Amino acid sequence: FEEWLTGLYDPPYWVTSNIYPPPLECRQVFMDYLTPYTGNYCVEGIVDTCPELALLRPPLIQSFEIPLESKPKALHGYYKFIPVGSDLFNGNIKLHKNNILIGEGNNIKKKSVSIYTEFILNIQYSTNDTPDVAIIRFTIDSSLVGNKLHQGSKWYIDHLAFGPLSDVDDEQTDIPNTFYLYHNYPNPFNPITKISWQSPVGCWQ
């Protein structure tokens, strides 16, 4: 996030759940220059209200398509997570070959993490192909029925890089255990929008 310039709503090469410009402005993702893990900036996301739309919205940040010429094993990064209630840190990476999903990694955390800690998204592949693009995504979910979020849950994310596989810990979830329809992005006022979803039905059975 070192190329994120002051005054820009979104970091370069990423889209967020932020809605802008004013007078309709709703932001859950911010530049943070006070507490980066390395360098000058990290990204902060917080569950917050959007007064104009009367909604409590989670932060969402998603990368543009990242070109690949190799087959990464895992995505590494550093994060802090301060949840309220049962809210969950959710990291995801999807890898495509010719617009077909061939690999995915998820990491869902529920514990509070007050100092920067490494997270790892181990990637599972459904084919032997080498992906040509990757898309990285972070948000906050809830474990409650109806995905009821709590105002004030937040994360800080920094220092992303591809790396080796890791042992799966008790909190890491590679396969979703609930149905969930994510918020659309970039925002509902653009001429084009995308909606992601997850299903507990396994893709590689």
C-alpha cells in the first residue's frame, strides 16, 4: 500500500466498499499511516454506519487482477484484528486460468489480535494448471444468523506477499461453512458492479 497517495479514497490497484464522492460519502476502508507493519502505510477497515443509506456496512477491499506466471502456494500478510461480538476477519484469494477458477484460499479468524501477526492463506488447486491472475479480498463477516455485524469491529492489514504453505491452525477455514452473499463493489452507483458469494458445497469433491 506504499503507492497510496494522501487524498485518494482507494489505494492503487484495489477497489473498496467506499462510496464517494460527496455529498453521498460512505467509507469503511482508510489509509493508516500511524501503525503500519512496514513502510509508511497500511490499510484499516472498520464496520461502520453509512448515514446516507441507513446501513451498517463491513469494510471490503479487493485487488485488481494480479498477473501471474507461476503457481503460488500461499498468500502471507500481517494483520491486527479487534472484533466486537462474534465478528470475523475474512481473507480470501481466488486464482483463475483463462477466466476459470482453478484455486482458492481462505483464512477466517475470530480471536482478537492486538499486535501485528502473520496470517497465511493456503491455496488449494482443482487442476494442475498455472493460474494467470489472482484476486485478493479482505472483509469482516459475522458468525451470527443473518450475518449481523457489530459496529466498531476493525482490522489493519499490511505487507502482503506470496510464500510457502503453512500448517492449518484451529481457526483457519479453507471451505466455507455457510451460504453468504457479499456486498457488491465498487459501489451501487457505478455502471458496472460485481457480487461475490460463498457456499458450503465443496468445489473439489
